[in-house]
Amino acid sequence: MDAKIVWLFVFVLLYWGYCIFWGVKGALTAKTASDYFIAGRKLSLWVFVLAATATSFSGWTFMGHPGLLYRDGFQYAYASFYAITIPFTGVMFLKRQWMLGKRFGFVTPGEMLSHYFRGDTIRLLVVLVALCFSVPYLGLQLRASGFLFNVLTDGLLGVEAGMWLLSAVVFIYVASGGLRAVAYVDTVQCVLLAGGIVAIGLIAISYVGGWSELNAGIATLAAFDPKLTPDGYSHYIAIPGVIQMVSAGPTAEGGAWTGIMILTYMFALMGIHSAPAFTMWAFSNNSPKPFAPQQVWASSFGIGFILFFFTAFQGLGAHLLGADTAFMAAHPEAVNNVLGAGLGGQDLMESAGKQGMLVPQLINLMAEAAPWLVGLLSVCALAAMQSTGAAYMSTAGGMLTRDLLKHFILPNASHTQQKLFGRIGVLIIVLAALVVATTATDALVLLGGLAVAYGFQMWPALIAVCWWPWLTRQGVTLGLAAGLVAVTLTESIGSVYMPWGRWPLTIHSAGWGIVFNLGLAVLISMVTQNQGDMEHKMKFHGFLREHASLSPEKRGLVPMAWIITLVWFFFGIGPGAVIGNTIFGSPLDASTWTFGMPSIWAWQILWWALGVFMMWFLAYKMEMSTVPDREIEVLYEDIGDSHEATKEL
């Protein structure tokens, strides 16, 4: 057996031992349903900072993101801005949801929204969103982990066998320990995820020959590129305009990543923090103190820095390492062909794993020089893929138990019964994800794309409960249903039956969904106002205004906050991003590149830095993620235990 495989199993066993330890410890600690489902609302600062970061950036960030950067170049690299847009959703909603959960004893988002709107339809829709998010998203992660181990063990472990084996370990610690176990395992997974991306990026750029060689190679690649934008620029170093009047498919000229496509794709990824699972993460905290450092420093700054540099090294550097056979044939002097053997002489995009093959091949470059590093980096990839899946397994199991079983079938379920049914719920989610991953392999990435777009459709409901009391139950419920339908009909699943194709007008399905969702929510709310409902909702909003309003001396900053945010979204990740193609040098002439790199890359780094400033301004200066000045009086420890509380709300 190869040394790298021995090291791989050594590190995997150590990692699994750590996971199962926290599963057992979590099981012993979880005395009540609240302990099991939301860690007793006692997660500490650094546990949440690391765990929420690991949950936000899944195995896709580790495995798939570099491969798409390889395929689509820096026009796709705008997706790295999800290091900012994902926690932006947290800035908007997490603190206020935490305050409501603390005061009224909510455990799930379904409980919060059904009590706020006084109706069960929204509760059922939230559970539907949670399931539609969790099952395909988890299936995607599990399939990717099985594929990774198949490649790294040289076929010793089959994809399906690896997938089922790895999922069994995740199930054991998640079902045993609940959200507390997930959180403590995620702390290590966050370190492994970030460290692994940095290490693989360093491996890639070291084989390329350094920073200057990388940029020189990118210039050669751009000059060779036959795929040009409407302006005649290489698709690797320019976006193809603001919008295209076609679907984001084969007919899109110069690539699909127009300014409006980038913006609406960022909307989809904002669905990660607006998905029901993150509401339960908010409820699990002892205080909102961890929110700002997680959103600003761990995610926007830390992960953003890693993605804009080290992931770029992997994706663009692979062209210079033999993954691109056509480029290597045309410019052998620009290529250090170290990936050719692992790919069997095939182009990366012609290989069985396509973009998912890139990272395993980069890891395998160390098989001879440092086999122990192959094992360690493999566990980093495994941790990245399990970090998100574990959280969604745990929270979806909690919602099945609390929002369906306890609310509709067993209202007097004991804490022991709730924990039992929570574990059964986790098993159902895992088995469903494995079935999807096994039987729908071709559609798995498409289903994963649907998941985050569905999650983003929770925005109007969260806006209602956190900010706008005039949005009504009827408006939000019908809007959410319409949004889910619109997302489905503008994704590949719907395009089979509809004439407009996937992502019509190069607008992502999340963008189409929110247009119908929020539009209907506003229009229907205008004609369904009810004085009794408004008085009820003001119990929530009166409390939020009392405890979360800005101090008088800071209210004058509100217009500035709006301006900063809108400008950043327009120029950083929206239609204005097209300026970045040429502002720091012509894509046609590397000698004009102001900073020695393509203009688009410099533009992205500039707006990443400005995005970190925006997040700091909103989270800290505007106090959207800071600890409230006033102590919160707890009315109910767990609203599910109090029938009087349920009647009152």
C-alpha cells in the first residue's frame, strides 16, 4: 500500500475519533430538547465564530470553486465575493433573530414565524425550504467526499462505498450530540478548511514558479484564449458585459458571468445565512457577541483573503501546470506539466471528475515528496465537505421534530421523546441525501444550485419579522410559494419544460425568485392589512425597537450606510463591475497592467477590501451585530413547553 494511503487513513481515523468524541460528549450534555437542538443557547464566542464560518463555506469552496475558476477564469472569480455576501445576510438578520429567540423561547424558525404571523402555513413552508435546502446540498457534499477518496486512494475505495462510509461517521456524531457536537467539530473543520486551501494554493504557485510567473502565464493564456467576450477580450480576464438577452447557457457570448448574473448569483449564496438552519444557529448563542467578529473578520476578511489569492492560484495556476492540454500544446514554454500524468494526458474539463478533479490532483503532487501532507490535506477536504452537511442534518432534524411531530402530532412530547425523534429525523435526512446522491448523480450539482436559491427566498419572511411589520401573513406566505416556483422554473429542472432555458437573460434563478417573491409579498400586503394582526406583530417590533434601535447620535449615519451598501453592490458585484475589465490596464496588453496583474483581478481585490470596510461599518458602527445595551428579559425558556405562551402569542 502506498505511503500516502497509509497516511490518509491515519489522519482520517484521528479526525473521526475527534468527531465521535464530541458526539458522545454532546449526548451526555444534552439533557433537554433545547440542549440537543440549539446547544442550550450556550455556544461560546470562538466556537460560534469558527463553527459558523465552517458551515458557511462548504466543500464546494474547497473542491468545486477552484475548478470553476480554472474553467471560467476571473469572470467567475467574482463568486469569491460570497465571503462577504453570505455574512451580509447575517448582519441583516442574525442579531434580531437571536433577540426574538432569547425573549420568546423559540427553537426553530418555523416556531418564530408561525407565532409572528399566527398561521401554520408559513411553518410548513419553512420546513419545506429546510428540506429542499438540506437534502440536495448534503447529497452534493457526500458525493464529493466519496469522489475525493476514490481519487486519492487510486480507486481502492469506490465513490459510493466511500460516500456511505463517510456519511455513517457524520450521522453518528450529529445524531448523538446534536448541535453542540456539530459546533465543536466545526471549530476544527474551519481551521482545516482554511489551512487546506492556503496549503494547496501555495503548492500550486510554487510549481508555477511564483507570482510573476503566474501573471506572465495568465497574459499568455489570455492571448491564446479562443473564447472572447463581445468586446473582444479573453473570457479568462473579463466579464462579458452587464447583461445578455439570452439564457446563461451555450448561447451566452464570452461566458455567462455578466454583471447582472454575478449580482443575482450572489443573491443565491446569500441564501446560506437566510436558510432556516442559520436561524437555529442564531438561537444557539449565549449572546450576539460572536456575530460581528464572525461576519467581518473570520468570513469577509479571512476567507475573502484566502479565496481572492490562494484559490485563484489553484484555478488559474492549473493552466500552467498541464491541466489545459490545448494551451500546453500551443505554449509548452509556459507550462510546467506536473498534472499531466495524474490526468492521464486528458484536459481537466474532459476528465471524469471535470472541475472536481483539480484539487485532488494538486494534492497528489505531494505524494512522493510528503505523503503525510497528502493525508492531512485529504482530511482538510473531508472536513470542508462535512462541516456544512453536519449542520444541515442537525437543524433539519430539529425542524422535523419541533415543527411537524411536536406541533401537529405529539404536542406533549417529552424532552427524551423529542431527542429521539430528532435523531430519527437526522437519519431520514441522511438516507434521503444518500439516495439522491446515488441515483441522481447527473443532476446533483443542479439540485445543489436549487438549494441555495431556495434558501434566499426566506428573505421577505425575515425582513417582515425583523424590520417591516406591515408585511402580512398572506403576502409573505404567497410570496414565498411564488418565489419557490419561480426558482424551480428558471433552473435547469424547469428549463426542460419551459422555453426560456436556465437563468434567462443571464439572471440567476435566485434573482427571478426574489422578484416574484418580494413583489407579491408587497402587493398582497398592501391589500390585506389587519389592525388586530398589526397590534400582535408590534409585540415583536416594539421589543426590537426598544432594544435594537440606534442611539440618537448615530441615526444620522443611516443614509451613509445605505449609500455605502448600494454602491458596493453595484460596483463590486453588480452591473458596475464591468468597469473592472479595463480600469487598471487593457486585457489585450499585459504591459499596461497597473499592478502587474489583470485589471479584473486588481478590481476584485480593491472591492474585497472595500467590502470588508462595509461589513465593519454595518456590523460595528451601525450596531447591527453588536450586543444590545439593554438586558433582555426572558419571557419563556422554551415556548414549546408552555401552552399558555403559545396561546398568548
